[in-house]
Amino acid sequence: MGKVIAVANQKGGVGKTTTSVNLAASMAATKRKVLLIDLDPQGNATMGSGVDKYDVPKTAYELLIDEEPIDQVTVKDTSGFFDLIAANSDVTAAEIKLMEFFAREVRLRNALAPVRDYYDYIFIDCPPSLNMLTVNAMAAADSVLVPMQCEYYALEGLTALVDTISKLASVVNPELQVEGILRTMFDPRNRLSSDVSDQLKQHFGKKVYRTVIPRNVRLAEAPSFGKPAMYYDKTSNGSKAYLALAGEIIRRHEEEAQAVVVD
């Protein structure tokens, strides 16, 4: 059964969508079968995957509200060679419409059930707020990957997010846990970045990925060309970092699987 990972942070501008798109593309490059679900009504992950959010026939709205089969709403032709469930402004209406349904928190989990065996990794790009879309993502996910900048306010926000994950786990998904904490837009010349990074490792230990995503112009430029960084400039430090992150995540999961077998 594939891993379902929600990419979430209640603070905006931390590289959440950049991480979702580039990690999905990097995993696909390792020959894994990957699905990226864009749950953010801004549709940035959709556009960054080379899919026109204004012209896509079906989105996460049809999946969550109309309960259309997942293969009917999946876009197969993306610039990152992964499958995509797109988002646009219609998904804002989905958030409101969800409030009308019974068991509204688990509609995404139920929708994913038929394809969990097909995909190796399913990534969910969450909105930068705690709403019913984010709750659906958390209920469907095995774990949460948290991208964050190494600055003081981000550290405060992380504490709030971990508390939120804990509360959601107790209500909608007892198996939910923190997958890992990813340091993004990292500048080693910045003293504060290094200090916050040290605090992260002190408090969260092995949950902090060894891989660090640097502040990188190519990562910032790639979405405007509708491509993940590795297909925009594969030699850039940003694309290399996300490939390294994919490798680190795969190794972690292989080690966990071996530990379960030994036990």
C-alpha cells in the first residue's frame, strides 16, 4: 500500500507548493508511481505541474462533492510525469459544500481507497489554513510533511501546527504522525537560520530531514514555465536538493519496513 503524505503548514510562503510539486517530480524520476492532489483553491500546484487550472475539465471539487471515481478526475499528462488531481477556484466552493455532508471529514480518504495500492506515493498540497479541505487531507494521510523557513515566527507556527496535528489525530485519524520537517529557503550565511535550524534538531531530532532546500532562483522561476525545477534546470541546487530529499524519504521508509519485518 502506498504512502499518503500531506504537505502542510498553516503559515503561507514557506515553500509548501514548491515542495509538493518538486518532491512529486523527484519521486516520479525514481520510477515510483506518484499522484499529487492539489487541495489549494489557488491552484498553484496545478499550474506548476504544467496544467492550465482555467481549462482543466475536472478538479478536486468533482472528487469530493460529486464523488466521481478518482480515475475520472485524474490528469495523466503533467510536466513532472506524475498524475494530478487539479484545483482551481471551484475548490473554494467545495470547502463550503462539504459542510452539508455527513462524514465530511473522510470524503478524501474514501475517494483514495481504490488507488492506494496503485500508487507508491500520494502527496496532498494543503491550503495554508486549517479548514475542511485540510481536515480531509489530514484524515486521508498517513503522515504530514512540514516545510518551514528557519525564522522565529515559523518556529512559533510549527509548535501550533504540531498541536493541530495531535488534535486531529485524536479525532479523525489516530494513525496520523509527523513525517518530517523540511527546512526550506535556507541561507547558511544567515545566523538566525542556523540558530533556528539547531533548535529544530534539538526539539525534533530525527524528524528533521538532513536534506536542506536552499534559497534558489531556479526554484522560484520554474513555476512560471509550468515545470518542476528538475525539468527546468536539472543542474540547479534546488532541483538537486529535492532529488536528495526524495532519496532520503525512500530510505527512511525502507528502514521502517525492515524494522517492522524484524519485529
